[in-house]
Amino acid sequence: MTSPDTSCEGPTTPQLRSSLETFPPYVPGKAPKRIEGLTPFKLSSNENSLEPLPAVIDAMIAHAKNPAFYPDDAALALRTELADRLGVSIDQLVVTTGASELLVALTQITSDATTEAIYPWPSFEMYPQITGLAGSKRIAVPVREDGRHDLDAMAAAITDRTRLIILCSPNNPTGPALRDDEVRQFLSQVPGDVLVALDEAYWEFATAEGAVRGVDLVADHPNVVLVRTFSKAHALAGLRVGYAIARETVISGLLKSVIPFGVTDMSQAAALESLRHSDEVDVRAKEIAAVRDDFAHALRDQGWDVPDAQGNFVWLPLGDLSSAFEDACVDQAVAVRNLGDGVRISIGEREGLDRVLAVAAAFRTEHFG
Ligand SMILES: *Cc1c(COP(=O)(O)O)cnc(C)c1O
């Protein structure tokens, strides 16, 4: 008999999956720097600048009494309300801890080392992370110069190993929304066994004529799944509630991947109450959209090339000058998001946006004469 080997020879670090080497971790938007005499503004995470509606806060308080119990795993009340409002069946819905968990689950149910995933770039930073983690080959298709998806190039990138395609409308960070007609034309070129996720995190802010409305697509296309969230227009980012709309077969798959009891009772109650006030949420989203349009207009008046902005953010394609622009904003106590190819500015209070406009004007003089 040999005695148990208690010595530690050989490699001293646990071996992790090699796919971890292929993508960077998610980097959240920074907090603003404190500067004496200047109100700080965080315009770096596309959060809603308005608080949730008062009735939503009341619902949270009412559901804050006993956290000893697990929440309703099925989120039945919330799914029922969503189903009624969206004209789908409750079996076509799954509620998740933010759209983020849903995106992870979508790659879990479609992707591994033998498959390929296609998404636009620049787009949401989680796409390379989740598809990379699954080990799948990543095809990041550059957006066009105007910030729109290059759907022809995305269709041309499909192979018999493609299992997941992600579309983002309005696209974070570049801004434009996809049009209904171009998405339908694209879907007609996608084989039926390829899952197409339409990420609609910002759909409530889109005001462009003909912008795609995912709910209209799900009925006609069994391979489409919508990714939605209460984080942005509903101003509930801190509560982590998202949901998918898809055919039952896709939802059944997702249910095997999501974390049980992920969405707390308080979060479910808040999302439900906010949904019941969808009209007010929509009015507020359109107010933010109006501020966005003014802000984008003011930037264009300064001479900036700003792509059509349809979310609650505006994109400045600054390339190599992105860090310099970010630093200039930091010096004015405003946090913006530097994504390497450009800088994304979330629509927040006017005072913060005015300060960015002043930075942008000085920046043009300094760098472009
Ligand atoms: C913010 C965002 C999400 C996810 O938000 P959650 O807070 O996890 O619901 C998903 N997609 C895009 C494009 C986003 O910008």
C-alpha cells in the first residue's frame, strides 16, 4: 500500500479552460472623478438618468419584508403580465437575472468548440465574452462606417457550423436601429436551424421610422429569440431583470441553462409594477430620446460625425483619440465610456451633457484646428 501523497509536485496552479485565454473580461463603465466645485456625472453605463416611478419603489418596499423564502422560480405574475401585453403565450417567455444571464444562457444552449457565432462589431462587449467562454469560433463582423450592421457581410459569414447570430438594435455603442425590412431580408438568408438573437435592450428609445420591433418577428420566425431588459428604459438596472421571447422549444432549452431562483421577489414585483406603468415608461423614454437628439445635433453642429443615435447614448467614433477625449471628460468630472474605437456618452442630466459639449468643442479646436 502506498501512503497518500501529500507533497505538491508538478504544476501549482489549477488548469482552467483554454478558451479563457481568447477574450478579455467585461470592463464596466467607470465612476466619475470627484473634482472640487463640479457636480460629477456618470455617463458611462447607459443607465437611466431618471429614478424608477414612485409606484415601483412602493412595490419594492412592500416586497422587502421577508427574504427568508425563495422567490417564485417561474416568475408567473411577471410572465403573465408580459404575455398579455406582448400578445405571446407565457410559454414563450423566460425571466432572467438581467439580459446578461440570458445572453450567457443563449450561448450555453447553442455553442461549443465545434460551432461558430456571428455578431456585429463594435457592439455589446458581452458578445465576445460569452461566445468566447463557450469556446465557439467568433466572427465579429465590422459595422459599416455609419455604425449600422453590415447584414450582407453577416449573411455571407454563415457556414454550416454557425449556430448563433446576434443582432443588436439599437446597436450599443454605435447607435443605429435595424430596420424591419432589412432584418426580414436578412432572416430569409439564415438557415432555420441557426438561432438569431435580437438584443433589444434599448428598443424603447428608438424613434426612427421603420425600426424593427422584435415581437412582430417572433411569430413568423421560429429561430428568432428576443433579448430584453428592465435595466434601461425601466430604470431598474440595479435589480437585474431581463427576459426572452421565443418559441417554446428555445425557451425549454433556456430553462435548462438559467440559474434557479435568480430573480428576487423584490425584483419581480418592481418589474411587474413598472410594466403596469408602461405608458409612463414610454413617455420618459421618449423624453430621453429627445434630449439625445438635441445632444447629437449639437455635436454635429460642432462638426462631429455622429452616427444615427437610437438608444439612450451617443457614439463618437474617435479611434486613436478616444483615450484623450475620455481624459478630457474625466478632468471635468464626467465619466464617459472609452471603448477603444470611440467614446460612448450616455444620455443623462443636461448639465453633464453640456459639459461634454464644451469638452467636445475645445477638443475639436485642439485636435482638428
Ligand atoms: C445593458 C445591455 C444589456 C444587459 O443588461 P442587463 O442589465 O443585464 O439586463 C444587454 N444588451 C445590451 C446591448 C446592453 O447594452
